[in-house]
Amino acid sequence: MIRWMIFGGACLALLFSGECMAAAVDTAAVFAKSVLPALFPMMVLSSLLGALPGGRGPRWMIFLETVCFCFLSGSPASAKRVTELRQKDERFSCLTAEMMGFCGVVSPLFFLGTLQSRLPQGSGLMLLLCHWMAALLTGLLLWRMDRQRRIARTVRETSPEEPVSLLTVLPRAIGQSMQSLLMVLGAMMLFGILAALSRSLVSRLLPPAWQKPELFAVLWAVMEIGGGGLAVADAFPAPLPLLCGLCSFGGLSIWMQCLLFIGKEIRPGKLLLIRLLHGAMGYLLCLLFTGLRAL
């Protein structure tokens, strides 16, 4: 069945080759102008944190440091950081879902730069704050839900890590970051093309009266939030709650990017549910804040 689906996708890409090429070019432009400058330094820092010897301080302090780093970096650098932390510190080995709830955020530069250019003054900051609050609530809810099933683990004593020179690990961190960015670009292009195919099919299957720009914008954002978020900002007269919900969900592209870095440490369906929960929290919080502002 999967083979036939892949074959069907190849046929659709051939039939709608113009739309697919345009989507790939647009995605590459978004990646080069917005994603690469914001993500590359964070990927390098994440690789350095994973390579340098880690401290064995209190778990709450390391957790707070990780959340702050992820809030500044956004996905998928946050997923990479969570994976490296889990591998280095056994105290976090059973907290993958909770950490992805807390740390599954979008880069603040996307809110304060890319989206803010299409929104009223100050809206980007409000969206970012609602997005961060939704992540904290999602993580806390997952922590509470998994509390009964979590089993206390005995941490094995480990020998002290050898000191590592920053000049030794920096070239390796840059190389790993470039490989990671190619994976990000691949996921963005895949779902950008899928979004273009979906729009083309919907435009041919639905009656003309139902073909609204709002529908195509949301469909695009569900697939790939980079271009889709801008489309939603342009298509809706008051898009803030919807934008916050879609950005908190992150689109299927960011979901796939996180899976690329977090591997088998969490099931794809469970990660998707976490993203959906974050999206619902973001929508409700932003709806509440916009309602309070209107009073």
C-alpha cells in the first residue's frame, strides 16, 4: 500500500510539476532568508553543548537551562538539544515527552521578524509570549498525566568526563550543524511541495464557491508553517489566535524535523498529539489575550 502511495505521489508531482517547482523555489527562499540565519548558530551551540562535558548539577537547574535554550533557539534545534541531554544525563531518560512539551517551540525570530512584518505593531511579541506560555502549560500537563506512570530510576555512577578543547569540537559541531540544516531543508521542501499538491487538488475538486483563500492558507500552514504562516496573516482580517494556534502546532514539517533528531525516543503519533495539544493551548491563550485587549 505504501509503495502505491509513493507511486501516486510521484505521478501527482509530474502532473503538477509547475506548482511543485514553484513551491520548492519558494521554500528554498524562505529557508535561505529566514531559517538558515536563525537556525545555524543555534545548531552549532547545540552541538557544542552535546560535545562538551556536562555538569551533574541539580536536575531542575539543567532543566531550566535547557528550556531557556530551546525558547531562544526554536525547533528543531530544541529537539536536538533534548536528545543530547537525554543521552548524556540518565535523569532525563524517561522525560522525553515532557521535555518535548516544554521545548517544542518555534524560533522567536519567526514571530518578531517574519510574522511581525505582516501584523500590527506589537502583535508578534504577543504571539510569542502566548506561544511560550502554551508550551509551559503543555509540558506541565504532560508532566501531570505521566506522573503516575513514571518509575523512579537509579542513576549509575559514571566516571568523570575527560576535558575537551573548544577548538577541537567546534569544527565537528559546524559539520554536524550543516548536515542537520540539510535535513531541515529537505523536510521543509517535502511538505512545501505536499502543500502545493494539496492546494492544486482541492482547487480542482471543490466547487468554485468553496475555494476561499483562507482555506488554502490554513492548508499551507498545517503542512509548512514558514510560508503558510505568512499566507494566514494575509488571508485573515484578524488572524492572531489562529496564527498562534498554527505556529504552536508548528505544521507537519516541524513535526517531521523533530522526529529526524529525536529518533525512536518518542512515537510519531505521540509527538503529533503533543504538537496538537500545544496548538490548542496557543489558540485558547491568544484568544483570551486578544479578548482582554479589546475590552
